[in-house]
Amino acid sequence: MIKAALHKNEEERMKSLESYAILDTLSETEFDNLTFLAAQICDTPISLVTFIDNDRQWFKSRIGLDVFQTPRDYAFCTHAINKPNDVFIVPDSREDERFFDNPVVIGEPNVVFYAGVPLVTEKGLPLGTLCVIDQVPRELTPNQIISLKALANQTLKLLELRLNKMELESTMGKLRKKNVELEKFAQIAAHDLKSPLNNITGLTDFFVESYGEAFDQEGKEILNMIKTSSIKLKEMIDSLLLYSKSDTNLLHSKTAVNLQELKQDLTDLFAFSINCSIALQSKLDFITINKTAIEQILINLIANALKYNDKETAKIEIEVLEEENFYRFSVKDNGYGIAEEHHERIFQLFEVLSANDRFGEKGNGIGLATVKKIVESLHGIIYVESELGVGSKFVFTIKK
């Protein structure tokens, strides 16, 4: 018996094999189907998917054989992997000096005929074989060889698919862990945000009660707007925390939203930003939608329109239409406008087109990316129509 030499890149080959985490795993129907087909096509009693470990040949799938592994030194497959580009065929092992006295030839399972196709990775590293075995001498027809190669190729693809699935599950696990960490962070951040908001609300009440008589009607209205905005922001933080736990909540947690009240809330929120007007056009009085989601979308779009506006008066026009299965919204402004080549880019996270906004501050590239994420979570789409120097119109849909 002549033992096969170690593969020329044995250390790298073993690292590659270990990366697939395939050794000593349970049987899988997909692999068993391939060995069954190989045995049927080649008309042999034994067919195997083998992997060559440090000191053994281990069988991931086996037809016609009871054992799970054999010593590496006895394995015909160790010879096969040293010729990864060929089909390794032994017509009659009893007449081959490499195998005639091999224990698996002179004893069970009495390997006489062997044909194995190496399972070779994209880096050219053979991990094992798909092989067929018989206890009598024989040859394979050209069509049988072609079929065996095709099945070996499918075996390798199945192995790659299995690895991709494992990597995906690992990534999903890490993402779930990150989401838990982000949720905890959000809760802490929300608590830290709500504390000063509560102080603003309380101090505003105290200010009105103690010094209210010293202010004229306009002053009192300003103080009430401060209080209203603080309460609104606190409610939004609470709602966003609730909905951040599951995107499905955005679809299913719907209420009847009064459009005129929504428009007034937005007007009050931006009343002291710059000189601006917000108009709403719609034949609808109410829409059934997730209130927090639509507020967050419109606030981001309006804030963006105001920041990047060079007109003396910023004009915002909101339109709401009802289609059969969705609502269609548009938010039109009279700002800078956006060049056509940037229409997709602006929705990418951390992408900022202008160096500074009208207030001299640099944007963070989060607002429009957030809008896109919310819209898509609501099974909608968003796009922009724009002309430089004239303004932009953001159009988005939300499933009813």
C-alpha cells in the first residue's frame, strides 16, 4: 500500500475545511439526494460525500456503507484530492500497487472499483470528494463521468450555500444583539432627553403663573407654544421608542389623523424657525395611518426644506391624495433645488451635498435616510422631483 502524500497546501486546506464547520454534523437530505443520484447514475452499490480531516476520512453522506469514517491512510480520496482537476479512477484496485494490500480492499468494504471527483473551493483547495465505489472491476462511460462531475459541482454549491446560511445566521445574531444594545441606549437617551423637557414644561408653567401679567397676549402665546412644543417632543420620544422595537408596529398601529390638526401642529413646531408658510391641500379630512410615523416623515422633510432654502419666505406645500391601496403625499418647497445626479444619493445615510445650510451649519445626512427607512417600513416608496434654483418636491406613498 502506498499512502498519499499530504496536499501541497495542507495547512491552508485544513483551515478552509474547518471554516465550513461540516465535520461531524448530522446527515442532511440535500447531500443524501446527491449521493443517491451518483449511485444510480454510475450503477454502483456505494456512493459517498467525503471530507479529508487530519487523520481520518469522514463521510457527510453515504449510500451502501455503515461506517461514518475510515483512517485517512486507507482513503482513496486522499489520492484524489492531490489531483483536484481530474476525476480520479481506479478500475481494479487489486492490480494497482498503491491499493492492492489496502485494508479496505482486502477487507470490508472490499473496494475494487473507485471513481472520485474532488470538491474544490474557489481558492483551489480540495476538501474531499464525491465518489462511487464497487466491489467488482469496472469502467465509467463518458456520460457517467460528466454526470458525476456535475453532481460534485452541485455538492460544492450546496456546501457553499450551507456556509452562507451559517454566516447569515451569525450576522443576524450579531444584529439582534446590536439592536438590543441600541434599544437600551435609546431608552437611556430618551430618559435623559425627557428630563430637561419636563423641566422646560414645568418652568414654562411657573413662568406663566408668576409673571404672566407682565406679558402681553403675544408673549403669552409664545410661552404656550414653548410648552406645547416640549410636550409634543416628549410624546414623540415616547412613541418613537415604542415603535423602534418593531417595524411591524408602524404598519399595524394606526389611528385616524385629522389633517388640519396635523398641519397646525407642524406650523406651530416651525413657527419660530425662519419666515415660512406651510399650506396643506387635500380633499380628505382624516387619514387612517400611524400618526407618529407620518409626523416624523413630515417633520424631517419640512426641516430639510427650511434648512436648504435661500428665499426670504420659505414656502412649504403639502398635498395628500388617496389612492386605492395607499395614500400619496408630496412636500414641495421653493428652496435651492437638487441636481438630478444627486436624487438617489440624498437618501443614503450620512450623505451631505451642501457644505453648510442657511444657518451656516453642516448637516449630518441622517434626516432623509431616516425618512426613506420609515417610508419603506410602511411598504411605500419615496422619490424627489427637483429643479435647481426653483425648489424640490418629495413624493412618497404609504400603504393603507
